[in-house]
Amino acid sequence: MAHDNNDHPGANEALTPLPASKRVFGLHDHASLWFSLGVGLLVMQIGAYLVPAVGTRDAAIAIVVGSVIGAGLLAWTARLGCESGLASAGLMHATYGSAFARLPVLLNIVQLVGWTTFELVIMREGTQAIGQLAFGPSLGSFWGGVLTTLFWGAVLLALFAGSMVKLVRRFVSRFGLPLVVLSLLWLSWQFATRLQAKGLDAFWARPGDGSMGMFGALDLVIAMPVSWLPLVADYARHGKRSTGGLGGAFNGTWIGYALANIWCYALGVMVVSVAEPGVSLVTALLLAQGGLVALGLILIDELDNAYGDVYSGSVSTHSLLPRWSVRRWGLLLATLCIALALVLPMHTLEPFLLLLSSVFVPLYGVILGRLGSGQSVVTTGTRQVDFSAALIWIAGIAAYHALAKWAPQLGSALPTLATTFVLAWFSRPSRAGGASALAQSRG
């Protein structure tokens, strides 16, 4: 398998169930992949936004509860992808109809280009910080930024010469994961020691400044796993189908991502709590003992996040324009992201994350409500548009923003998710006599 897709023009792999012969991921592969994708400097930076907006105790509750719920949604979607063999675009076609589904697929491509650009920027800035510490200020110049962006971009392009499955099984699972875990353990020890020196009781009892409530903090934590919802099936479809129980895709995705999200959010809170005012998170990590090596390893791990975004974006683009293969679209999207990383300011993370949540929380509330009952993924009739599903999704987006504006104390993610799920569940069409999602999505 050259790149987990064939290169025959016109064959739409995103809307075709993956055959059993290509399903090789087990529990360890799923857990390793989603732990690795859950680790990143971006996650730590979002964790740093929680304090001092909310108190330490509230931040801890929001991190644990939000991570468990968000990773659970990922796991549920992973199970759908594994059992159906469909990519994320295929699940959208099965839920919304083959014509309307092009809209969420296109929005997913846009968000994946944005995320990949974010990743390249954070890798560039991390590399520049390491270079300035080791070699002086020359890497902090404009040309230093260009060179480091092009370096990481070239590595990203090179990864598309190989196989996604082999990358996960041979690099992430066997090599990358142990090194990242060691880095996180070392940094956690360093900052926990500094917190203890400053007084753990005072840290734990510190109140928030009132600029964010508990449910607002919960929304911010859930936003990160929700941003992965439109990608998870693209990888879970490579998992071996379970013969009983929930299966490796469900358990591995939930455990791997929840652990990584909790750990990185908590580390972000710890770092910002001991750093000097005005010191960036990357600089604070570097100033820790052994921080240069630990940050370097995390930056290498950040690369698989960028690859994961581009790979999934290329699968989604291929679903719309199948004349080009997944590999070919991946190279084009990666090149676009490199160009954007060179010219766009990419530091307004919180609004970007919450905007994505407002689109993808209700989108997947409907998908899970329609497809998540454990039955085979099917559709009925020959619809190009499932109007009830489309209306529930659009109403869910409006409800998310209305709650954020007029009832922020309630949060937006959980009420919107619950409402869209219930409405989609009770409005789902009869499965009797339904045609397969494959037949409908390709029609």
C-alpha cells in the first residue's frame, strides 16, 4: 500500500468502505496515535488561557470533565468509522445527503488548512526559541523565521512520500510515543517542583478573576477534542473490526486522547502559574532544566499533528474531487499551508477554537444521533439533501452562538451537543429497506 490510497484517478476512496485486508490498526495503534495527536504546544497554550480566568480547582475540574467528554465523542465517532470503513466525508454523506454534505466537508478542509498553518507556526517559533538559546539571536530574524518554516514544511512534504499506516505503526507507536511520554514526565516534574517551592496549597486555592465561568472553561477544554472530530474516522477506518465489545478503535481513541489532553492542559496551567509575567509558554519550557531537549522532542511530535491534519484534509478534498489521489492533494495542501504560515499572523487561538466548536459540535451531534446507535451505517431513499439533518445542524450553530451571548454561564458545547443529538435521534428515518451509505454517497 503506497499511501493508504490508490493513485487511480476517479476512484473515490473517501466514500468507499475500506476493505478488511487494509484494516491493521489494533488497540495499541489507536491509543498511540491519539495520545500523540493529543500532545502539543497548542494544547498547552490553551491550557494556559484557563488561569487566572478561573480558579485552579475549577480549571482542574474543567480539564478532567471536558477531556473525558471530548475524548468520548472522538471514540464514539472512531467506532462509527471503524465499523463502517468510511472516512469522515463518507459519514457526512450518509447523514446529510450527497449534495449537502459537500458544505461540511468543505468547512472541514478550511479548518484543517488553518490547523496545519497553526502547527507550522508553533514549530517555527519553538525552533527559533531553541536556536536563539543555543546559537544566539540570528534565528529570531525574519530570514530565520522563513528558513525554519521552510525546513518544517519540507519535512512535512517528505512524509507524504510514505504510508500513513506505516508512519503510525513504525514511528509513532514504537519510537515517538515513548520519547514524548518521557518529555512530558520530565517537564511535569520540573514545574511541579517549582510549584511546590512556591506553595502547593496557595496554588490549589487560588481563585479566578471572574473573566470566565466553569462552563466557559469546559467549552474551551472540549473545543480541542471537538476540533479532531472531523478527522477521527479517516484513521479509525484502518482499525480491525471488533468481534465483540466496543473494540480497539473506541477504547484506544478514548484512553489515548483523554490522557494526552488532561496532561497537556494541566501542564499549561502549571507552566503559566510559575512563569514570570510576560514570559511566553515556549520560553518558560526552555528555561526549565532539560527544557531544550524536552521541547525539541515535543516539536518533533508536533509534526505528526500537522501531518494528521494535512492527511485528513487531503482525504476530504479527494472526496470532492477524486480525480486527484490523496497523496497528490496532500502535497498541494501542505504547500498551501507552508505559504500561509509565512505570511499570516496566527496567534488568536481562543476565538478560532470556539468558532470551530460552534460548527462541529452540532455537526457531530447530528451524525451521532443519526448513525451512532450501533446499527450499520445506511441511508434511505435517494436523497441529495437530508433536510431535517441539515436544519438541525444549522439551528445548532445558531443555538451555540446564542448561548454564548445570552447565557454564557450555561456554556455552549454541552447544551448544543445534547439538543442536536436528541433531535437527530428522534427524527432519524426508518432503517428498514435502506440502501447502503456507499451506494447513496457515491450517487
